[in-house]
Amino acid sequence: MTPYLLIAFTALLLAIGSTPVMRRLALRYSVVDNPHARKIHVMPVPLLGGAAIYISFVLVLVFFGDRAYIREFVGIFTGASFMSLMGIIDDRWGLGSYIKLGGQLIAASVLIYSGVQVQLFGGWLDIAVTMVWVVGITNAMNLMDNMDGLSGGIAMIAAVFFTLLAAMSRQYLVGALAAALAGACAGFLIYNWNPAHIFMGDTGSLFLGFLLAAVAIKLRFPSNIPTVTWMIPVLVMALPIFDTTLVFTSRLRRGKNPLTTPGKDHLSHRLARMTGSRREAVLICYLLAGAIGLLSVFITQATLPEAIFVAAVVTVVALFGLWWLEFRNGGVREPEPPPEQARSLS
């Protein structure tokens, strides 16, 4: 774990130093998130915090990266950089939901071309699963960027577990990527914790989602069978997956387009209404992500019956939570915004 700790600590320091610089640049060039009816902040907040995460991540891997994995690393880096660039354009000028979706499909294709893909069924089915996974996780992290400290914190927790899992199976590339990401997110969170001084914007959320999806694909567990280990990355990313499922269910139930309809219908918003505190809502999300992450560590050594039992329990709990939050607990109680206030993928 020593190399990973060094990577994470270096990324932490770089993020602490680069985030204020990105904040000043965002203010200078008017890359800010302005408040409106669907926002929980009341003053303009600089974006480009994701650029600080990206820069910290890249600089760390330049110094500590292993050239033995250069081909696969280039594929991951190219796709992640493309996501970050597209996020910058969206933060500054705005991009439509379907344009962003097309960009995500292109980035996923680059990943597959470089040899990074799911290996469960073989052939085109693996390619299809890879595309769905990458686009799904990228959008899930984008959707979770709806409250101070939420998306960055969940990404940090996921990256910590990916680092631990990589160390257990001795996969340096995955461990280095995850450790660098965890450290960069931790440094950014110092400025993003409520009340946030800077947001990551799509520059960060798209980058984080793509990178976490790629790292999850790269994880391998030779000590256990694929029938068991396929669910490990799913468990690590379970909270973003649940939040996206909740949002899509809520919006489809109300007859809204889930990709273009903004709203305060996320898990974090509902928890904030229940607890009366946004900070408590974010901390509860952290706790849930950590608890489910611990299950992923257990699955690495689980037998098939044990893994099936865990998967069944998690599925039942998730379905109950989905039903309770959307139907039993009153669902979404807010007026729809005027058309001009809608923002895609909010």
C-alpha cells in the first residue's frame, strides 16, 4: 500500500494547491454556476473545480505511472481527457444532453479500442455491456453532482475501495489510477464542502464517472470466479446507480424526460428534506457508500451461495428504498420550473 499512499498524498497536495487557481480562472472567464429555481445555492459559484482534479490526477501519474501499461493507460487517459474537455465546453457554453451522450459513446469506444472492456460473455455482448457500463456510470456521477461535497466525496470513497481491492489483487495500474483519483478528490473536497467555494462542474463529474467506470472494468480477481466477482464493482458504485435509478423512475412516472428534466428528486434532496440538513444528507450518502463498499471487499473471498445471498439482500433493500422514497414517502413535492429555467442533466 505504500506506493498508493504516496500517490494519493501527492495528488491531495496538488489538488489543494490547484483548486484556488482554477477558482480564480473560473471567476475571470465567467465560468460560474448561476442560481435559479432548481438550484440550492443563491449566489453564483465558480466552476472548473473538476479541472483541478484532472490536473492533479495527470501530474501524479506522470511522475508515478508504470510504462509497462502504457497502451491501456493511453486509452483510459484519452477517454477521460475527452470527457473533461467536453465538460469544460458544457460548463462555459452549454451542451445538449444528447450531444454529451454521443461524446460518452465516443469515449467508451476509445476505451474498448485500447483493450479495456468487460470480459464476461465474449464477443459483441461484452462490448455492449462495456458501453452501457461506461455511459451509465459517467451519467450517474454527473447526476450526483447536485449538492456540496456529494459527487466528489462519493467518488473519493469509491476510489479508496478500488485502491484497496487493487492492492489485494496486486494490480498496479488500477491501484495507481484509483489512488491518484482518491487523493485529488480529497484535496478538492476541502473547497467543495458545504458551503462550497467552487463546484467541479461537468468538467469534473464526467471525468470522474468515466475514470471510475474504466477502473472498475480493469479490476480482476484471479482468486475467485467471474460469476462472483462481477458484482464487486457494481457494489462499489451502488449508490450512484441507485440514485440514477431513483431519478429515472421518478421522472418517467411523472411523464418527464429523465435526461433533460432537472429537479430536486435525487436521493440527496430527499434525505435533506427528511433530516433538515444538507450536510447530514451528504454524510448519510457517504455512510451508505462506505457500508456497501465493505460488502464488495467481502465478496472477493465469498463463495457463490454467499455472493448470491448478498446480491439478493442488496437488491431487495434497494427496491424497498426505491419504493419507499418515491411512493411511500410522498415522492417529489415541488412545482415544475418554467421551460427557460430547465438545464439538462441537472
